[in-house]
Amino acid sequence: MELDNLIKVMMPAVIAFTVGIGITPTISHYLYKYRAWKKEGGKTAMDGSTAEVFNSLHKEKEREAPRMGGLVIIFSALITILGISLVAYIFPNDSTSKLDFFSRSQTWIPVMTLFAGALVGFIDDFLEIKRRGGLSLRRRLLFVLTLSFLIGWWFHNKLDITSIGIPFDDSLEIGWLVIPLFMLISLSIYASGTIDGIDGLSGGVFAMIFSAYSLIALVQDQINLAAFSAMIVGAILAFLWFNVPPARFYMTETGSMALTLTLATIAFMTDSLGGGIGIAALPIIGFLLVATVATTIAQLLSKKFLGRKLLRVAPLHHHFEAIGWPSTKVVMRYWILGAMFAFFGVIFALIG
């Protein structure tokens, strides 16, 4: 593996982290100045009932720290992308051109997805702050489905992706079904954004997942995609630096919508497009995201058909809080599990 490629992948992560650490005090200042938190804490469960257990754990905390902490991630990424590209444009030479990872073939789609998700997430957070309730779930899901349809169409019609990688076997030809598959995966991963519920939890989990995909892309020789994924990791770590307990702010939709939709895109790009099994590896690398969605669905089904709760509260990480685990214990154990599943998922992707 060439040293130049390793530097190209690592440098954006270092820059994004440094930028994030540098801009966070300013972002934090304005979030507190304009009181960017929910005016009334608490939430309603998906079935319309009051989320009593969750509210007993977090209702007051939601009025103590601002939302929109995902701005740290988004601005760190934006400044890094523009900064490196601008330097390469103004001072064109082998070194600066080599570091520029903004390319049509590998990073235009995930970059677009990142900022489109961040914009809609920001609008939701802004409305949540200004009034009781942001964008309706229906509107957010409509955006996710529309964006994922367009990207899925691009994968199929422009990039000629008609198959998915099968572990330890040849690829499976599915033709136009690539489009609804991408829509389904995007919707499922977006639903896992509810893992953003405890100080430091989502940042650590997402950092490990994107690190895994950066390594997979690097091995596939998709160097620009690997550099982009690593840059996301650097930006997340800058956010996490200020989000560990007690959190200075919360990621909320500004960050979680951007990251979840971008993750779906990267998983697809490390699949047949990169000659790998990025999709099949996703349930392993992102097992904690899968658990978040699965336990929420199981809770809803249990309440509807059995008339009782399966967990004290869903998703699973809040259940652990409800049975008495300190939030820091939940976060640390999720980080440990996140690292393990990321490691196993990378191994699975590389040998599969």
C-alpha cells in the first residue's frame, strides 16, 4: 500500500478534527446565545402515547444543552473539503492535487448526501427550537425516500450498478431492484439515528462505523472515498470531544440525518462498485444501529399485539438506563461493542 495513499486518507481526518476543535467554541457560543434547545422537554412515543420512562430520564436534560451540535461535523467537513480543493486549485502541483479527494467518480454523491441531509436536519432542529415540534415524521421520511430514490436511480442508470456483492460467492444480479434496495437501506439506517440519545453515544458509534468503511474503501483502492470517510471520522471526533458527558450540545437531526444517509451511500459504493460486499458487511459493522431499529420495532409490535412492553423503554440503550445502568456505563459498553463489530465487519468484508 503506497505511503502517498495513506497520507491522503489520514490528512483530511486530521484537518477536519483540527478545524472542528477550532470552530466549536464559536458554534457553541451562538447555540447558547440564541438558546438553541427545546423550550419544552420530553417526547411522544411512536404510537402516540407519552414516553413516560424516557421523559423521566431525559426530559430536563433536553432543556439544558442546545441542539444542532451536528453543525460541528458539517462545518468541519465543509471547510476541509473546500480548503483542500481550493489549495489544490490555487497551488497546483503533485502534492496538493494528490490530497484533493473531491472527485466525481467517488465522492460527489456522498458529499451531496451529507449536506442535503444536514440541511433538512437543520430545518427540523430549527423548527423544534422555535416551536414545539419540528418537521413531521411523514415529511422527513418523504425527504429520505425522495433523496434515496434519486441516488438509487443514479447508481443504476448512470453508474450501471445492477448487482450486489454476495459473501464468499459471485455477485447477485438484481437489475432495477437496486433502486428500491437502496431506498430501503437508507430508510432503515435513518431510523437508527435515534441512537443519538445519550451523551457521547452516537458520536463514538458513528466514528467506528465510518472508520471501518474508510479502511474497506482503502483496500478496494477507492482512495478518494476512503479519504472522505476518514474526514467524516475526524469531524465526528471533534464533535465527540465536546459531546462526552456532560455534553455541551446534542447532535440531533442536523448531524444524525446527514450521517445516516451518507453511511447508506458509502455502503453501496463499497459494494459491487468497489468489487466488495459493503452492503452485506453493514449489519455487522453497524450492528448497534441494527439493534437500535430492531428493538424499537419489537417494542411497537409487542405493545400492539401482546398488549405489553418488551423493554422498559426503546431503543435498547434507554432500556439499560431505565434498569439502573449509569449513562456513562451504557456509552462505554456501546463503544466497546462498536469497536468489536467494526473490526469483525472489516474482516468479513475483506475475506468475503
